[in-house]
Amino acid sequence: MMTSHDHRSTMSVVLCGISIVAISASCFTVLTRWRRTKTQLERSNYILTAEVERKDATVRTLQKSLSDVNAEVKNTKTLVSSLTRSSDVLKQQLADAEHELQQARNQNQVLDQQLKAQAAAVKQARDEAGRVSLAHEQTRGLLRTRTEELRAAQVYLDRADQSSGADVINMIDALNSEIFQTAATVAEAFKFGEKKVEESSEAEVAYDHVIEILGPRMTELLKSTLHHDDQILIQTAFQAAMCAYVDWIVTSWYFEGREEEQMLSSLYAIIQESEEQAVAGRWRALTRRYALQAFRDSPDSQRQLLSVVMETLVNILISAGLESATSEVSDNMAAQFAEHASTVVEHAMRLNRVIGQGITSCEMMPLYLVPETPFDANVMEDVFGTASQDSTENILCTTDLGLMRMEKKGEQWEKRVLVKPKIILRSGMADTILAEEIH
């Protein structure tokens, strides 16, 4: 039997065991919680450590920023200090400038007063200058008027010639030489056959034209003489015809016919008798110049004059018995000899300007003697030298132009032959033709 003591012992052991089990369970539970708590604490510690590191980094960054800010603040303070000093300097300069400005204003007031005084003086001077300028302009206007009057008077009173007598003589000689060469060249280019018994209508027209230029005796010689062996008569006729036309060109007022220009010629003759040579000469020079502009202001003047000369040369050939149609001869003449004849016309027009416009102290004129003029050894020269000093035979034609100088002295005219024209007598031409036929 179990005693109560034993029972109590047993109960104690049981309770002790239960207690141990309970304690063990509690310890396990506590250990488990501790482990869990430790894990959580370690995790929290890791997190906190990471957070602390981040905070440290932030702190370092902030410290760096603070250091930069401090440096910038320091620089700013330095700059502010510098600006403050500069501001003080500028304030002082501004004060100085304001002081100078005030002085300038004061000076400007003084200058303004002086300027007003000067402006008044200038206005007074301008008014005076205006009066002087008006008087000066009136004086200049009067001077211009008097100058123009003097110039106009000098135009008529000036006796200075643009060319000398020697110049004109040289031009006449050159013109005669050109006429001779042209006549010889053209005459040698055409060959004549036997004379026809009956004349064509073209020959009759040409014959009438040549009579007007060379006269009936020279034209009859051309018509009746045989020219197939020698062209001396043809050449002479060419020279005579060109001399006649050149004389007209040189003395013409504006290259129209003598009848059309008769009014100017008559008017000039009256002026010559009524006025001094200087006045008459200037009138002639100006009238020649402006008459050409008014009535013959054409670049074709030379060509038109050339056509007249060429037509006359053709009619001489036809009158002399050249067996060709007038149109054919004209074409050949123009093709071969227009340049030669043009040179003659050009020289004649130049001589017209020289003696008509460039010489006023006297009258210079070519000497051309019309057919049937009585021979006079004092004013002409026989080409063949057959005429005696006292011969009165009429001339056949003029082959070279002469030159005469005329000057009015008081109421009288002083005339002087500078170059004798060369002429041919009928007897001299007949002897020459006969000699050629015998030869």
C-alpha cells in the first residue's frame, strides 16, 4: 500500500516532470521567439545600417554642398566688397560728372548767348552779302552781255586766217595733180574703134551735155577726132570737165546750182562794196557754214557731187564715139574709177571750207577760164607753149585751176594772181593731134 508519503513523493516527481516539461516548452518557445526576434533585429539592423550609410552619404553630400555654398558665399562677399568699392568710385565719378555737367550748363548758357549774338551778326552779314551778291550778279550779267557783244564784234573784226596763202597754193597744186592723174588713168582704160556714121539717141543726149561744160569747139573735136591711136584729147576733155566742176564746188555756197545760189552771191557782192573786208569776210564765213547746215546738211553730199562728175566723164566718152551703151559705160566707170573721182571731189570740198570759212582777211578764189576766153599771158599759161605774149586767140579749155587773191583797200580792190591757170589753145591742140597722127 502506498503510503501518503509515497503518494506525495510521486506527485512531486510528476509535478517536477511536468514543470520541467513546461519549462522546456517555455524555453523552446522563448528560444524560438528569440531567434525570430534576432532575425528581425538583424534584418532591421541591416536596414538601419543601410539607411545610416545613405544618411551618411547624404550628410557628406550636404557637407560638400555646404562647403561649396560657403565658398560661394565667401566669393560673393568678396564680389560684394569689390562692387561696394566700385560703387563708391562710381558715386564719386557721378558726383564729379554732375559737377562738370553743371559747369557745362553754365558754359552752355554763355555760349548760347554768344551764339545768338553771332547768329544776329551772321544774319546781318548774309543780308549784306545778299545785297553784294545781287550787285555782283548784276555786274556779271552786264559783263556777260558786254563779253558777248565784244565776242560778236571780234567775230567780224578778227582778221586772223586759219590758213595761209601758201597753204591754199599747195592745196590747188595737189588738186590739179589729182585731176591730171584721174583723167589720165580713166582715158587709158577705154579703147575706141572706128567712128559710126549715124549717132544714137544716147550719143545725142551726151553730146548736148558735154557742150554745156566744154563748149561747142571742144565737143566737136571729141566727136570728129579718131581716138583709137591716142587718148590725149579724151584726157584733156576729162581735165577740163573736172576743172569746171571743181571750180563750181570750191566757190559754191551750199552745193546747189549757180542760179539757186545767185541770191547769196548778189547779197555778198553788195556787202563787199559796202563793208570793210573783215566784216564782209566774216559774213561770208558764217553764211557758208550755216547755209550748208540749213540747205545741204546731208552725209550724201559728196556722193551726190561725185555722181555729177562721173556722169560728165561718161558723156564725154559717149560723145567721143565709145561703142558701148551709156549704162554699161556708167557701170564700168563706177566700178573702176569712183575712188579716183571721189578723191577729187573730197579735195574740192575741203578747199571750199578753207577759202570759204577759214580765210576772212581777203578773198581767195580758184581761177577757171571758160572756153572762148581770149588768151592773156598775164593771167594764164599755155600748156603747150605755142602762144605768143601778144596772142589774142581764144582758149579751147582750162586744164589746171589757178588761184587769185583779192583784198579791198579803201574803195579799191587789189587783185593778184597767185597761180596761173593752165589752158590749151585750139591751135595748140590741133598741132598736138596732127603730130600724133603723123607719128
